[in-house]
Amino acid sequence: MQLKTAHSSSFRDPSGYIFIENNSIKRVINPVYFNQYDALKTSGFFDNLIKNKLLISHKEISRTANEIIIKPEQIPFITYPYEWSFNMYKEAALLTLKLQKYSLEHGFSLKDASAFNVTFYKGKAVFIDTLSFDFYTENEPWRAYKQFITHFLGPLLLASYHGAHQLKLLRNFIDGVPVKMVSTMLPSKTKLSPLLYTNIHLLAKLEDKHSEDYEGKTKTASLSKKGQLNIVKSLYEFIKKLELKEASEWGNYYNKTNYTDVAFKTKDTVINDWISKIRPSSLIDVGGNDGTFVRQINYDYKEALVCDIDNNAVDFNYKTTKLNKDQKMLPFVLDVLNPSAAIGLNSTERASFLQRIAAYAPDVTLALAVIHHMSLSGNVPFKESAKFFASFSKYLIIEFPKRNDSWVQRLLKSKADFEDYFGFYTIENFETAYSELFNIKEKIHIKDAERTMYLLEIKNLNFETRA
């Protein structure tokens, strides 16, 4: 009798499931997977992947005839594929192919190639589904091949041709972007590419053919291990060369900001002073662009999440973390006006951003030069943005650009005849709305800039009373 409750993200796998006990994630392995688990364990397969930081580590904590329980290394904040920048997505795809190559070379094969089996931790992509490996069967094709195409190659191709927003498709297609959809969205010239014709266009045709095989007469294909390795190698080399050719407004934000050197330095000093007083273990910078201000924090925090709506800014941030070998910063893509929702069966297979960040509970939130975009671009009243920030951090460091700020003026002018509607955008109205949920601890005007910095502390209210 199963006494533990399987987490809603893992009920599909007959090999086992994860559950939460005492705020820790643990994984049950069912008897059907005992042979595979023992072979992976005793052969050193797991140890080698863990040693090379390709697979999340785990400890076996109990074993009976009915179940084995392991406890994986705990990852504080999970990001999903639709929150990755282009190069993060590429790294996740290449990691999956590396694992399949290594598996084939050691008598195993990935039975799952879902993008949700990967997340980012300590500065790199890591595979988190310990039960995704199975025994290799001679001449049997890669079971997870189509899943890899629909979860990785398809989205990356569409992003390369049509822009980074295509990487969000898994929000709507949790089981992978349909191959036929990918095929129809790609330019006709891609049919001239042997790799794309075989792995996308021909696969789409075969999918149609198989869907009409109501009697199940289609023969199972045969493919040697060498053939599989060749496919994996060709996919790896192709994806490695993929690029995103897309300009953005915010990718080089700090090269065209309206801050003087004095104002920039003052803002940096204020942030560092407040951070040293708060002494946070964790923080999140919402609208953090390329992570510039978080990198200039002198306090030795444990982890920092830095999110931004702009793919190029997040990509630049991620490349910088790789260059610096920074294991404490986690960049990801997030639109604060439309944060990731809960999706899947019963809307519980993948948690929303707000669910995850509330559970993560960062000690402090930075919101630097983001409130005017929420208020003016998104038409969000101060009361509503205050609710958003109050839902997950005790402290909030927020920057308010006044009406005379050049970026504010630019946004107001874009409203044309409706500019007068945004008369509510004043520092007095901001303070009034935010004071309902926060206490203003400190307030500092930035010299040489039309901006004011606030250190806010959440009031002692339960969230139900804030609505």
C-alpha cells in the first residue's frame, strides 16, 4: 500500500516518483526499476555522471522489497524550459545528448528526453531525473528520440528562425512541440538540409503515416548502436552551431542608460549599504537585466536569482556567469506582467513562478528601474504591483524613476492621447499605495538622477488581508 503521496510532477513514471517529506524532496524507486537502478549504481555509471556534475547527486536512505528511497541533492529553485534563454536551452539540449552518448557507450539508454528533466544549478545545466536511464537493447532505436526532437531541437530551430519567444512553446505543449507544427513553421529551404529533412520534415511525414495505421501494421524500425551514436553526434554538432539572430531593446541597457557615473555609483553604494544591513542568504533581482548590480554586491550571499523579460540580457548574464565560474547566480527569463503559470494535468505538474518563489522565500527583492515599466507599459496600478512584491520577500529594495526621468518621459509620450490617464504616476501615489503593505525603512534620492531608492519592509499582515 502506497502511503506516500506522489508529487504531481512525477506521477507519469512507472519506475518511481518523488515526494516531499519534512520540506525535503525524496524519490521512491519501484520494484520494476530495481534491476536498472542496481546496475547503474554498481557499475559506477551514476558515480561518474555525478562526479562530472552532469547528474544531480543522491543518497540511498532506505531499501525494502517494495521500495528504495533516495534523497537527491536539494535544488533551492527550479527553472523550467520556458524560462531559459537561448544559450541556456542549447546547453540543456547538449547535456541530454551527452548523456545519451555516454549511456550507449556503457550499455544503457535514456528512456526519457524531456526538457523538464534538466534544470540549472550552481552555474550549469544538470540532469535531475535519476530514473530516466534504462538498459540498451541491441538494434532497438532510441525510445526518447522523438521526445528530444519535440522538446529540444524543434523549439531551438523555431527560436533561431523566428525569435526567442518560441522557446516558451512548452508552456502550451508540455509533452513537446508537435513535429508537424515545427515542420510547417520552418522555411522551405530547411528541407535542403539533410539533418533537418530527416529529423524534422521526414519525421513529420512518418508521424502522419503512423497516425493512420489503425491496425498497427507498421513494423518497428531497427537501428544499430553505431547508427544511434551517429545520430546523436550529428544532432550535437548541429545544435552546438545554432545561433539566435535577434536584437533587443534591453540587451545593452547599461550602455545607453540615462545614469551619470556619479548616479550609478551612488545607486551601487546605497544597495550595498542596505544589503549589508539586511544580511540576506538569498535574493532575487526582478528586472535585473544582465545582473550588473547583483554582481557589484559586496556581501557574501548564498544565492541570487536574476530574472528579466529580455532574452539577450539573460543570455549575456548567463554567459558572464559561465565566464566567471559563478555558482551563486541563477539567471532566467521572466515577464513580471505575465509570470509563468501552473500547467499540466490539474494545473499541478509544473508550479507557477509565484508558487515557486513564495516557497523559495528570498530574503530580499531588488526591483531596480522596473516599476515604471509595470505601471506605464503594463498599466498596472501601484496597489497591484505592491501585492506582487509583497507575496514573496520580507524586504524590498525598489527604485522609483520620477515623471521627469527620460525613460519615464519616453514611455509617457508613447501613450499619445492617453498620456493624461497616467497622471497617477507620481512618487506621492507610489508611497501611499506601497505603505499599505510595507513600512518605508529608508528613502534616498539619487544625486544627478530623477530617481529615488527605497528600502521597504513587509508589514506583519497575512496575505489574505492585503487583497
